[in-house]
Amino acid sequence: MADTEAPTTVAHAEPQVLRVAVPTPLRRLFDYRPGPVPPAGGWRAGLRVKVPFGRRELVGVVAECAATSDLDAAQLKPIVACLDDEPLPADWLWLCAFTARYYQHSPGDTFQHAMPGPLRQGRPLEARTRERWHLEAEPTQALARLTRAPKQQALVELLAQHRHGLVTSAITAQGFTRAQLQSLLDKALVTRSEEPLAAAPAAAGPLLAEPSLSLNREQAQALATIHEGLERFHPCLLHGVTGSGKTEVYLQLIESALSQGRQALVLVPEIGLTPQTLSRFRKRFRAPVVALHSGLTDLERLDAWEAARSGRAPIVIGTRSAIFTPLAHPGVIIVDEEHDGSFKQQDGLRYHARDLAIARAHHEGIPVLLGSATPSLESLAHARSGRYRHLRLTQRPSRHAPAKLELVDLRGRMRQGGLIPPVIDGIRQALNAGGQVLVFINRRGFAPTLACHQCGWIAECRHCDARMTLHRQPPRLVCHHCEHQTLQPDACPTCDSADLRPMGAGTERTEETLSTLFPEVPIHRVDRDSTRRKEAFDQVLGEIRRGEPSLLVGTQMLAKGHHLPHVTLVVVVNADAGLYASDFRALEHSAQLLVQVAGRAGRADRAGRVLVQTLHPDDPNLRLLADNGYDALAYQLLEERRLAMLPPFRRLALARFEAPREGDATTEAEAAGDALRAWLGERRERGQALDVHCLGPVPAPMERRQNRYHLQLLLSADKRSELHEASAWLVAYLEQHASRRVRWSLDVDPVTLV
């Protein structure tokens, strides 16, 4: 990441001007006069305020206090109201300011993104509470006083069974009423206390609810190395094969932080991983654990956010947006599956949670641990250069090494649901031996497209340069880029032939084929369509973990970090998707996905096997991955990137332009590119040259999406500081000159060029 110094805030005892981050796309602060009623502690950065903005009143955050403004004092509008008595945490303010500056984004939008919804709407920053009732009197004496009140006697008996008391909802669920509770309270037989809904204080006792597991030599050495830097910024890459016990290292590292009265922030890539991580952490620690992810309601997010800010929640687990959670006593940040692309926000504020974790840990002076079986090339490069400590875990707790990839040639073979006979035989053998089989196919739906066998017509989306995917439940054609849907046609719209055939296989088709081949075996399909219902994914995982022989058909939802101890065979239906894609990162991401899904096999007592179907079994990259593993391929790719001057050896920023008319997008992108190149030329003539290259504009790999044309302008530089200077100039130019008919955005450190 870039320089992580905090922005200088000029503070005055009685500021004349408040610079407010207002939620607008404009990349600047807005000056206001202090309101007529100052907050109790005076005007300070971090206070939420209500301000007039045009014809509306918006909730903003005071970013700076100043003595003067570039505008005349008479032009400044006053603050309408201050919403807080105390400012938002200083570390949170720093992180938001750094994020806005680094990613060239609006400060106001950044603050808004980093706050729970209720805070954006002006709700007070306070935790919701609930009542807890405790039996105050000795049970025998209490019952003796209630001989004429049998319901109250029953309530006393219930409370007597719970030494730590019961909350109101648990009591009313047993058929008791609030009036009965109030009667006991009036008689001084019970007491009532208020506790926060999130992160209620844990019962007294030792920190651990269950003992830590014994570490092997590699785990113990890794943990000892991390402990060396527990009091300072100490970035470490925990590079361990799948199933090597990285989570146990996380747990014992968190134990060390909590024993010092500090907090831990754990980032996971997907919401699907949050419940299993929460469950494991709650079983280990008696300390409160809170979650932050998109599946929570706004009020639940606020409760968890406030619990972390106040220090009541020692452990915070969440997806990428959880990086903005304020911590009262930060102790360690852990990023699990650090290579995962889900840590990058792909619209709006295009931040990368892993990179912000590094910047935040540096600012806080605390260690940060990045864990993965398939590290990103960026993290591997930092580890090789010595910027990160490189910690290796090569052994699994089980006696079986990770299964190697066995490449299976698809050429000239008949397929059923995407599977060829030798692979079907392998599935049958694994099931007969009592194991579970994971069939991985990264295409949801029944088939990638529908085609006419008579004239060659292919079902294409009329809004995108993409083919429609055939779904059978219910029958329809769906574009997975814009979600446009149509009914499945009865005949070809071009030649009127009824010979329409699905081309290729998706999860639905593979599931249908397997149900025909193995009618007695339970089949669990896991993709975005089958798990839309809340808790559906958890229910499927629960059934899988019972251990009965079964077939799992799924997309990458099943490939990320799930412990499936009974899977002995993994089948990859098609490994070729990322081999020849246009994006330079495609092979890296494809290899990571293959290794991650292969890692679901053989994690317990029985050895695992991985069959990878491919039309290119002789591809040198795929063969290197299969024969020598991910590390060998990653180091080769690093050398190729170095020679090609691509990340992580060169910095990129991608300007995207889109418009309903192709000409408008092209004109705007060309004008921006020409203006930037002219500015770079002027700098060169003045002896202030920047080593920044501007390439394009060129059409995006998918030029038309959602009836809009997309073009790209690519900036590259050796030095991050020079890239940011050129990016800032381009942003300022576009804010002044861009047509309203054209949308534009800037993506700093893009993870994909699509």
C-alpha cells in the first residue's frame, strides 16, 4: 500500500470553519459554519452533523476544523445540528481518510460506506439492550411466599434452574408474562438488569471454553515467529497446504491477544464461511464473538459495530466491509484466504480489504497475518522480498498428503452431464467405498447456452455481448451478467426448427445426470440458485457432515475453506476456463481455484483423489500445476510478470467509461486519454517527468453490458506515488469535463481488467 501517514487535521479551540465530508460523488470536503449549539465537548473532527446541501439535509462527518475558508464567511451555511456528543474513533477516521485518498474516492461516500446504515440516517450511536432477570431470593423462601400464586411459583422454579438468569424473550417463550415478572420484582424476589443485545458480557471463568489443540512443529514455529512481533507492525504470510491447521494458529494467536486485553479482527472472503468460523471460535472462547456481513439487518450491524467500538466484543469476524469496524483495543488482524478476489469491492468504493488490513495494521502498530494455501502473487512477491515473514505449513494433521491433480483427457470422449465414463467409474468406486464425492463445475444453470442444431442459432442476450444460460428450475434463459430472463423458446426464432439443444453442462445438468446414474445416492447441489433461501447453505453443509455416502455438485461456493472430512474424491468437470482468458490474472485465479477445490479431498482418515477433466492435458502450465503444485506455477508466473512489467512489479489504475451510445463512451475516453498524455508530456518538458504510461482507450473484454458500451483506459507506473499523482490529475479532469451522458470510475490496483 501507499504511504500510511495520517492526514494533518488543524484543530482550534474555537474553529470558525468545519470541513465536512458530505455523501456526494464529489471528491472534496465542504465548508460550513459551526452551528448555534456546540456539542458538550466542543467542535471536533469525527462528529456526525446534519448539514444543508442544496435542497436537502444530509448527514455528514466533520473531517477537519479550520480557522479560515477559501469562501467568504457570508457564503458559508451553518451546521443544522450535531448528532453526537463524542466523535467517532480516531483510528476509524484515519482509515476512512486514507481509503478515500488512496482509492481516489469521495471522502463523504467513503465515510458513508464505512458506517452502518442507521448511523448514515442520523441514529444515535448506542447499543440496543435487552432485560435479563435473576432470582434474588433463596428458592425455598421465594416459593413459600407464593403459595397462592402457582404461575409465579413456576416462574421462580424456572429462574432457579439458570444461575446466570434469563432474558425476557426466553421467559415469555415458556408461557410466562411480563406482569408475572413485574409482580416478582415488586416483591423483591427477582432483579432486572440491562445488557447489550450484541456481545453481552461473558460469564466469569477462564478465557478458553475448550483446550487448544496440540501444534505440530511447523505450527508451533509459525506461532512463535508471529509472537515475536505481537507489540508492533509485523506482516506475516502463513502459507499452508489445505488442511494444514492454519485456523488453529489463528485461534492460538487470538488467545494471546485476548490475554493481553486486546481485540482481534478476522476477515473471511465469503458470507458462507462466516457461520462455520463463528461456530468454531465460539466453541473455543468464552469471550463474546460478533459477526459483520451483508446477511445482517442494519440494526444488527450497528449492534456489532458498537460492541467492537466500545471494546465489549474482543473478537470480530466479518467479510470485506468489516475492515472498517472500529476497535477500542486493536491487537491483531487476520485475513483468511487472503488470495480471494471477494476481498476486492468491484463497484462504488473499489477498495481491497486485504490491502487496507496491511495499512491499518501499520497505522495501529499491530501484527497482521495473511493466510492461504494458494497465496496471491502480490503476497508471495512481498514474502520473497522480505517485506512479509514467510511462514510455511507443509503437513496435514492426517497422515495423508494433499491429493495431486490427475489430468483426464476429454478429447474425443462421449460425455454425460459433462462427465466421461472413466470419471463416472471413479465416482462409483468412491461411493461404494463409503466416501463422499464432490463434483465441481463452476457454471450454475442447466447448460451454458441453447443452440439450434439445424441452423446454428445461439441464444444470446439482447442487452449484453454474452450468451444466455439455460435453467430448468424453472425453464428459462438467463443472462448471468445483467440478469435478463426470457422463457425457453419452443422453436428456433431464426429457422423455426424445434431441434434446440442445450450446449455444455451446468450444475443442474450434472445433478440430473448423476441422479440418473446413481438413483440411490443423495445429491446435494450447492450454487447461488439452490442456496438463495436463508439458512439453506448451512442446512446442506449439516447434511453433508453427517458422513453418509453422497454426491455434492457445486460451484466455487464449496471450494473456499469448508472442512468436508468425508469427501474422498473431487471431480473437476472442466479445468480449461482460465487457461486462455484475456485477463492476465486468469491463470493465477484458475490455479488457485483448482488447488482450493482439490483440497476438500482426503482431509480426514482416508486418502483423497482429484480427477481434473481437460481438453488440454498437455498445456505446460496445467501440467506444471498437476506435477509440481501451486508454488511451482506461482513462481513461474511471477517471473513472467516481472518480464512483462505487470503487477506486482508495476502498479496499475484502470479508468472505466460507459454510456448507452458507443460514440459517447469512445469520445469521452479518447479525450481523457489525450488530455492525460498531454499533461504527462508537459511535465516531461518541465523536467518533472513521471514514469506513467497511459494505454488506450480500448473496448472492455465484454464491450456491451446492460445496454451500455464499456471502454477502458489503463495507467501503469513503477512507483505508486507517481501513479497516484497521475490518477488524481485524471480524476480532477474528469470531474470538470466529463459529459453527464457518460459514467466513469477509477479502479486503483484492479484485480481484473474485465
